[in-house]
Amino acid sequence: MPVPTQENIQQSLSRLKQSLPLFQQDITNIAWAFAFLPDQNRLLMEIHAHNPKLAESLLIFRRRLVQASVGQDMEAAMDHLFLHYIINTDGPIPELEEEDSFDVFDAATRYAQTLCVEVSKGQNEDAILHVNGKEVLCAGWGALPGSSAAWSLRRIGPEINRARYGRNDVIPSVAFGFDEEGENYRLENAMTLADFSHLAYFEPAYVEKHLRQWGYDAFRWIENLNTDTQAFVAGKDKHLIVCFRGTSSGKDALADVNFFKSDAFGGRGRVHRGFQQSLDSVWAQVQAAVDALGADKKLFICGHSLGAALAQLAAHRLALSAYPVAGVYVFGSPRAGNQEFKEAYNALLEVKTFLHINHLDIVTQLPPRLFGFHYLGGPARLFDEGHLISTTATLQDENITELRFEDLDTQRQAEIQQTIAAVQTSIRASTLFLNTSPQQFSGASYGTDFESGAVDDHGMDQYLFKFGCAIVDGEWKGLERSSDRLA
């Protein structure tokens, strides 16, 4: 791509500051200046005063643009940023220098490729989205009469997001990037590993194809059909990601009111028997995959729902065997073990384990504390009804009496059974759109029957949406604090 001159860049910034309509090339010029400037924050604040959504897009793509500026593909990064701005924001639509030659279908196809969604042409102006072995018909993908091509792209782009995530407004994690050196908590890494945990619900061939597109050149799918346990290991550069899948099959171990415990791996404490059995059934495959793909690489371990519990038990086993566990990111996790096991786990992984709970996520209420179960790791990160995150110490009571289901009175037993039923509904709802037939697929396919607080809060799409919002808000707050100090 041609490198913009300083004069080009200044002209584009001048048009922005004068509130004149921007052209597509202006966005490219401004993004180029941003990528190479040592003081990016000052430019961001200037842009924000005139076009907050463009500033937001630059903020989201900061890591990718900087990486591209030192040798990676700048043209692809610029194109992705422009498509993101059109599709995922409501900022002013830029004018296209060559409106008549701008191919809406081609632009939508390029955006879809970043999400591993394939696009083919149907009849007339229709398109067919191919994702996870499913075909979704989308009508009217040509430029609308009387509308610019960019406006048409803004209208149809969210259909791609919905096909991949089940909702229109998730910011794709690929825009944020992943920091394999970040062993301390990073929201961007949480967003990426949440996306991995969501991807684990898809079919193995699609998962591998998607991850190879993201640059993960090593991949192993792991499965035991008898226990309905799935995981995958993917490798890139100096890290491996070990991801465990949740379940929507009805075989979930959380359905058993007894919540039996077994002796934990390593000899200290006791853990949920069903979780232990699920992990045992695939453990040899997991360890073999890690050894084959790079036992000396940093391990990031993640999962959602039941997969979150398995991720933590696996992380404990790997840490006991001196594998380099760098981070354990889990979402909507049930409680996994008793107080003694929590102490054994935390001695190894407390500062590396990051539990996320979305508002009223009901799955995190099981197994009950009164049965002696606890969350693992350090403070949990809680989303409120919006996307504000607070941290809270996970509750513990070393002297708690570990009751059994039969020790409870009739009312308490009924309450636990009701919670279990709600958890099963929530688990089914969280992957509903994946099991929706192409004929039924629409914006209402996910959530409308289940949006009742605790049930809907468990969905991985909810976590992804809120992470995106939290990252953007957090970045702006940091910039505002920096500006106040400089003022």
C-alpha cells in the first residue's frame, strides 16, 4: 500500500478537526500516523474530540497497528480497522473515493474472513454464510438504492457477527490481540481466552480451521464420548492454549444433587467427583498433546461453565508436574473443591487464576457452599448488570461443616433442586444458537426465550460483549487520567 506523506496526514487531520466529511483514505492516513507516533495518547484525545467512534476503533486496534508497523501486514491491519469502524460502530460514515467500484459483497467477505465465516453468493443479491457446518441465508447484500456502499456494509456486517457469536454487538477479540508475555491479569487476554472458550462449543474441524487462520499452527482436539468431555490444545509462537468445553448435552455433572467428592489429584483435599471423572477420562490425551506441541511453552488454560471447572483441575495437575502455567482464565465456573483443596491449589496458582462471573450467572451457585465447595484462586472478577468489573475475595470458612443433601430439611432440598433445574436451563440456553437450524436462524435465535437475568447471564456471548465494553471503557479512563496529569 502507498505510504501517506506528512502532507496527506495533515490534510486528513485538518478535515477531521473542521468536522468535514472524511474519505476512506483519510481514515487510513490517520491510522498510519497513529501507528507510528510515539505519543499516541495525545492524538487519540484530539481525534476523540471530533469523532469518538474513530478514536475508539484506533484504541481497539492499537496493539495490532503497532505490531504491523514493525514488519507485519500493515495493509491488512488498516483494512480490518476500516471494516470494523463501518460495521461495529455508529460513527459518521466516510465517503468512498471510488463509490461505484466499491464492492459491498467483497468488503463483507473480507470482514467475515477475520471471523472464519465463509461467504458465498446466493440468488439475486442474497448471500450465504458458512460457519461451523451451518449455512445461513442472508437476504439483500447488494448496495441499497439511494444509499452509499458503506451504509449498505454497515447494515449487513452485523449479520456476520451474529452468525459467529449469536449476537450482533460482540467486538471480535482478534481486534485486541493476545499478549503471551502477560502473566499478570490482562483484560485483552481475558477477552481472547473467552473467545477460545466460546469457540470450544463448535465442531473440531471448524475450530482447527479458525485457529490456524489466527496463526495457531499446532492443534490437537481431545474428546471422550463416554463422558461427553471435550478440549483442545493450540500452539502459537511461545505459548499453548489448553481450552476445555462446557456442555449442553444434559449429561452435566451438576445435575446430581448429591455432589459427591473424590480425593484430589496430588493427595490434598477433595474435589467434585463428576468433574474429576470427566478430567480423568481425557487426562492422558491432554498431557500427551501438551508434551507433543511444546511442554516448555507457556500454558494458558481456559474454559466456560463445566469447562471452567475442568480447566482449573487440569491447571493444578499441570502445575504439580512443573509445567509452566502462565494463566488460568475461567468464565462462569462452578465451585470445584473443598477448603483443603483450595489451599493446595492456591499454593501453586492463586495469583495466576482469574475467575469471571457475569452478574447473576446461576451456574456459579453450584455446588452449594454448605456442601463444602469453594471457588479456586484469588479474587473473583464480577460484572454488574452492565460491564463494570469489581473484584471480591472468594468466600471461605475453614470451619464450615460439610453437609450432605440428605442432611437438609425438605425446604432446603427443594431449593437446591430448583437451582439445579435452573442451571440446566441456563446451560442449554447458553449454546442455543449453535443448535439452531439454518431455517430458524435470526437475531431472535439466541436469548429471547431465556433473557431472565440469571439464565441469560451464563451465555459466553454475554461475557464476550461485556469484555469488549470493559476494555474500551478502561482504556479511555486511563487516557483521561493521563490527560489530567498533563494538564
